Amino acid sequence: MKRRLLLLALALVTLASVFWVGIPVYIIRPFSPQTAGGMSLSYSLRSWSGVVTIAALLLGVTLCALAWRRLRKQWTRGLLVIPVLILALCAWAARQNHFEWMFAPIQAPEYVAADLADHVIDDELVLGLAYDGEARAYPVRALAYHHIVNDVIAGEPVVATY
């Protein structure tokens, strides 16, 4: 019975770690509706994910060590590697900025004169910026995916975001 409890605890710790890291990834994704409550939950989980996933990894390794002695067959012992690998992956993923992977900034935007911008329709929303005699218009449709444009206007670096 104690062996089953150890394996159940290991499974629950592993699932909790996966959900802790996975929920913010699921909630904050391109082109999906996001609520204030969902964003709050996502940022709370994300802010604690580094500590929680390391604690889960340490607990998982401890549970595996305890279960190792209670398992008799080699192949069942070998299966204990799977949750440890998943927990280690969660600990690694918690330290990555997946938002940067999803919302890659536009690093080198290219511009054309307004009358030559055939990829922008007449009624399309744009984010406009004018500085020191130069002007730019960033289509909101493009910003909705990338969220950030790194640009230089009149020799000054600027960041446009939406």
C-alpha cells in the first residue's frame, strides 16, 4: 500500500508541475481571448513557477528514491525516470520566456510610401508615430501578432507596442 501511495504522490506532483507551467502558456497565447482574471492567474503562476517547479523536482526525486527501494522489477524502476525527466523539463521551462517565443518582435521593419502600401487596406487600423519630421504607421493587424516593433525614427531607437 505504501508503494502505491508513493507512486500516486509522484504522479500528482508531476501533474501539478505540468499544470503550473502549462496554464500560463495556455492562457496567454496569440489570437485567443484573454480575461483580466485569466491574466492575473497566469502572471501569479508564472511569478511563482521557478520556486514551485524546483520544489516539485526535489520532492519528485525524493519520492522516486523512496519508491525505488519498494519496487522489485528493474523495468518498473526504470519507469521512475519518466516523472523525473518531466519535472526537470518543467523546472527548465519555468525559467524560459515563452512569451518571447510566441510574440517575436519585428526587428527590422521595412517601409513603403503610403500610396504603395498595397498590403494595408483603406479602413485598416494603424498605430501612428511621428517624431522629428519622420512618421511611421504600424498596422495593428501585424502588431496583434508580434506585439512589438523595434525601430529607429530620426536616429532615435523606439519601441512600438500594441
